Amino acid sequence: MKSETARLPLTGVFTALVTPFTEKGALDEAALRKLVRRQVAGGVAGIVPCGTTGEAVTLDADEHERVVAVTCEEARSSRRAVRVIAGCGSNDTRRSARLAERCRKAGADALLAVTPYYNKPTPRGLVEHFKAIADAGELPVVLYNVPGRTGLNMLPETVLHLAEDPRFCAVKEASGSLDQACEILRARPEGFAVLSGEDSLALPIIACGGDGVIAVVSNEAPAQLVELVNAALAGEREEAAALQARLFPLMRANFRESNPIPVKFALHRLGLCGETLRLPLVPLSRSQHKAVEEALQAAGLLAEDGTPVEGAL
């Protein structure tokens, strides 16, 4: 992609999709298709396969490409535009670049690239890492900052430096710092989107000028989160706050253990996919089941008798 190419506009809800597995640990393609169709029906602006929530680090390259391809196939079956932003993150720049190429071939509209974990590169190293991914992938790139996972916080100055290159269309900001998001928002170039990477901070980040969220909770409640974010973007404060209050327990419950452990349990309880994870992740502790179920009930997704609510899925 040439540097003069216009940025890809990103606004709204983008779901960080789980990757469903069979009981034996293989990719469950039928369940994946079902999940993608539900996201499309829920009105999301885009779907993000092969990220943290999708257990991408446990997928081999062929599985990774297949997940992206299936997601694209189902997303393209919609009558409206549903973006597919494929994760290609790794702490090995060469691996990320190769995954970026495969994601493009699989049909992705854009790439999500996390800061390298464990290596702890300098800001200059981060810049070179992301540019190598953009060069190889030839697609717009969403930068992903999640220091709680990577052990490295990408500072606003680095994000803004990369944002000067229109190949970088957005940042998924998951540092947990509203101040950091505001630093990017006040100095970003035109067309560069700031997406919350923390579900519960989507509303305040949008209030500060942000553009949306790459979310976990929309796996369970896509239509509800779309309604919340649309209200926030439209400045409908009371409606957005009421929807936030309803979804907040589920936003919190999804992180009672490492993501995506709780959300996979929740989707299993809703009858949408199995709860199988790949090691080193294991299923949700029994002591946490009640809390997640109560959060699903508060969101109107699970009835008091423990059955999924018809029409809410």
C-alpha cells in the first residue's frame, strides 16, 4: 500500500471474536460461522478474529488463515458492509509480517497488530515493527496497545508518530488510562480513529472524542453494545448511561479470570459454542460460574431458571 492511500474509516463496535474449538481442541468451523452470523445480525461495524480473545497465539498459521477466511466469508454474506480486522500480532516481526500476508489473502479489510510482548522493544523498534507489518500486509493497520498483556506501554508520542503514516488507520487503546487516550485524541491527524480496548471505558472515551470500541462483551451482547455505542456517538447521554449500567456487570465478569476464559463459559451457557480452550488456558473455575451467570441475567441474556432468553441472542 502506498503512503498516500486514504485512511480506512472505523467507527462503532468491532467484536474481538472468540475462536470456538471442538471438545478435542480442533477448530469448530460450524460454530465459528454461527458466531459471525450472530455478530452481523447484531449490527456490529466489524469483526476482529485472531486477537487476544481469539486465542491467536495458540493457532498455527494455517488455522489462523482459515479463521480469517471463514470470518470474511460470513461477513461478506451481509447486505451491509461489515469490516474484518484480522489480528496478526506476534513478538516476532517476521512472523507478524507472514501472518499479515496470509490475512490479506484470506480477505481481511485491515490488520490488528499488538505491540510485541516479552521482547520490550524501544519506541524506535516499535515503529520499525509496525512499518514492517504494513509493508508486508499491504492493508490498513490498527495499532494495539495493551500493556497489561504485553508488559510494554506504547506511549502517545509513538502512536502519534505512526499516525502520520496513513497506512495506520486507528489505535486500539487498552492501557486503561483515559489520560493517555485523551493525549492521542487531542493531537491525532484527521481520520485516525481511537477505539477503546477496554469495554467499560468505551463510553468515556467516546465522550472525549473517541470513535468506538473493539470489545469482548459484544461476543455475548452484540446488539446491546451497538445500541450503547450508537447512543454515545449521537450524544444521547442518558440512554448510553442506562445501557452502560445494564452491561457493566457482564463487562466486569468477562475479566474475572484471564480473557477469554469467562466469555467462552458465557457463550457456552448461552448455547452458542463450546467452552474448550487451548492450554495453557483452562475452563472457568467453578467458583466463578455464578458471577458470570448473574451478569448474563442482568444483561437480559439468561433467564432466572438458567436458560438462554429467546430473542435476546
